[in-house]
Amino acid sequence: MSTKPQLSFWQIWNMCFGFLGIQFGFALQNANVSRIFQTLGASMDDIPMLWIAAPLTGLIVQPIVGYLSDRTWTPLGRRRPYFLVGAVLATLALFFMPNSPTLWIAAGLLWVLDASINISMEPFRAFVGDQLPTSQRASGYAMQSFFIGVGSVIASLLPWILAKAGVGNTAGPGEVPDTVRYAFYFGGAVLLLSVGWTVLRTREYAPGELRAHDTTVRMPANEFDGARARLSGAAWLLAGVIGALAVWRFALDKQLYILAGLLAGYGLALIGASVMRRDRALAQIVGDLHDMPAEMRKLAVVQFFSWFALFAMWIYTTGAVTQVHFGSTDTASAAYNEGANWVGVLFAAYNGFAALAAIAIPLMVRRLGLRVSHLINVTLGGLGLLSFLVIRDPQWLLLSMVGVGFAWASILSLPYALLSDSVPAAKMGVFMGIFNFFIVIPQLVAASLLGFLLKHFFGGAPIHAFTIGGISLIVAGLCVLRVQEPRVAAVAATGH
């Protein structure tokens, strides 16, 4: 085995530049899709179910794309064809979505948009693992975090910037304002051009070269036991059915059906995989999930608490800030809308701080290692969320966002650097896709449980979502200490 050569700063820049466009699309989606839905007649009660497309498409698409890209080789390589196809489809969805004539067409386009972005995004994670030696992977994922931060800030502020430039920010009933429409057009162009830059300005190792460079400890042969999987699947399926019946019988929060559905869905996947031939995609993916490396299991716990906290922040910041820091729950009041606008500034701020943190994180890693750096960063994020409970001047919440920005940049980079040394190069894509489960599942669990927890333990006050989220981030940091630090390839002796 030989060590992969180290890449220059600009080579890493080129291979990560496409993430600028991908995050542009995600940020426009996150900030404006609910607005489009409401414009087309959706009620607030409808919006959570309309939004379920986002986590579900990631849950389904990413492992499939990872599995396929591991087995692809074309003149463009194995990851870049997926970058390009996903970017073209996502660009078309961005162009059409603000022109949707009905709510259900917009909802369908959200599925197309999210699936297309996931088709591009998943191979980007594996691409860094493919191209970079262990000693540079933290820098590669940090560069992705930098572009995520930059793309998020610009895209989140784009409708506001266009409004300041004189573009119309209102429209007739059932019509999307020009600020949103032009922002989506611009975002589609940025997405396609930035991904195109990465496709044209990078190369990939051929499969034989990757095998020659693979320094990962070999995994044992897949010993997926079909009989045991069927029994386990039946147990998970039964648990999901019982959970759904309990929600119905005791008139619990309807969002708990999502959690019951997750349990039942995993059970069905196990049963389905157990009766398939071992060379079928579902059987391979479920088998790899069942037999994932020990370090990946430990990182799954870290990811669960991290993304549970982030989802709590995304869902409840508007309700908490408008109620506590601006003193209003009346959505028609000036105070409420001023607070809601300030939340947009806070979200742009934490993404901006994340872009800056992405510059500092490689320096932290060189001095402190991956685990301790991640512990420090997510702890800063946890303290940032907890500070919402004591800060009353909304201007000072910008300071809270510094900690959240460091956590966000770290969550988007260091777990992937820890993971990439634990999985074989031949399965880098499918394991990165499976790893996405531990981003999506905590969001679905949070959507199911947070309302229940706040209602029954915190009097329904949205500010206490920050109590739950802050503690959850600190727990994530402590859990990362259980993960083994990757072995850094001995490149110093070679002069690289």
C-alpha cells in the first residue's frame, strides 16, 4: 500500500467548491419553502407534513447513491457523474418551484429538489475520503464547511438584499414575490456553475489506484444472518405497530406517528433484506448497516445528539425569540415580525461564524486532535444555546451565535474525518450514505418528541427547546471521546 499524495490548497478548494452551490440550494429551500407553501394556501398545521420530504428523501436517496457510486466508473470518474446529474435536476427544480401553480405541485417539486440535492451532496462527502490522505481529511471537510457557511449566509439574505435593491417583495394572492422568484433563479445558476467547476477542475483515482492507497483496516466478511434479521425485523415492526396504536388509543401528539413509522420501516427493511439475494442493493445496504464498523456506531451516537440539538434550534428559535426577547406571540404584531426578522439575521450570523470557524478548525485539529477539537466546538455550541435562557437583549444573541457557528462547522466536518479512516475505500460511498441516517433519524425523532417534551415538562415554552438542545450538544461532545482517533499516515518521513 502507498500513501496518497497530499493536495495543494487550491486543489482542495476546487474539489469542495461545488458545496457552495449545493448549500445555496439548501439554504434557499430552508428559508423560503414554507413561505411558498403558505402563499399557495397551506395552513400552519399542514406545513410539518409537507416538510417531511426533506429528511425522508435524504434517508432513502443517500445510501442508494452511495452504493451506486461505489460501483460506478465512467470517463468522469465515479463520484462526479452524480454531482452533475443532481445539480442539473436541482437547478430545474429551483427554476420551477417559485412558479408552481398549486400547492401540491410545489410539494412535489420539494421532493424533486431535495432528492436532487442529495444526489449531488452524498458523493461529495465520499469524494474527500477518496481523494485525500488521512492527514488532510479534516482540512477537506473543513473546506466544505467553509463553503456551506458562505453559501448559507448569501442565500439566506438574498431575498432581503433584493428587496433593498428595489425588487418587489409582495405579490397578489397565490403569487410568489419577485424577491423569492429571482433568488431561486440566481441560486439555480450558482448551484449548476459551482458544481460544474468541481466536475471540470478535479480528477478521481481509478478503482485500482484507490485499492492501492487504501490504508483502512479490513472489515470482516459480511456475516448478515437472514434468520436473525427476520426475527429482529419482526420485533422492530411490532414495536412500530404497537407505538402507532398507542398514539391512536391515548390521543397522543400525532407527530409521534413519525417515530412509530421509523421503527416499523426499519423492521420492514430488515425483513426485506433477509429474503433477498446478498448481491441486491437493499440487502447490501442493510447488511452494511447491520455490520457497520465499531467506530461508526460510536459516531452515530455523537451525530444523534448533535442533530437533535440543531433541529430543536431550527424549529423553535422563532417562537422563543419573538416571545421572550421581543415580548409577542401575535403573528400580526410589529414586535413579532421584528423578532422573526432578527431570527433571520441570527441564522445568517451563525453560518457566517461557521465559515470563519472552518478556517480555524484545521489548526485546532493539528494541535489538539479531532476528538478534543470536536468536544470543544460542540460544547461552545451547547453553551451558546443555553445562553438564550439568560440573555434578554436580542442584540447580545449574536454572541450566542459564535458558539453555534463553531459547533455547526465542526459537526459538518470532524465526524466525517473521524469516519473516513474507519471504512474501506471500496465502500466509502455507501457508508457515507448510511452515516446520513444518523443525521436524518434524530431530526425525525426531534420532530416527534420535542413538542411532547415541551408540553409535558416545560409548560409549552419554546425557549426550553434551547435547554434540551444545549444539553444535547454537550452530551454529543462527551460521547466523541469514546471514538478512536484516526491513524495519521506517516507522510513526514517521505518529505510530503
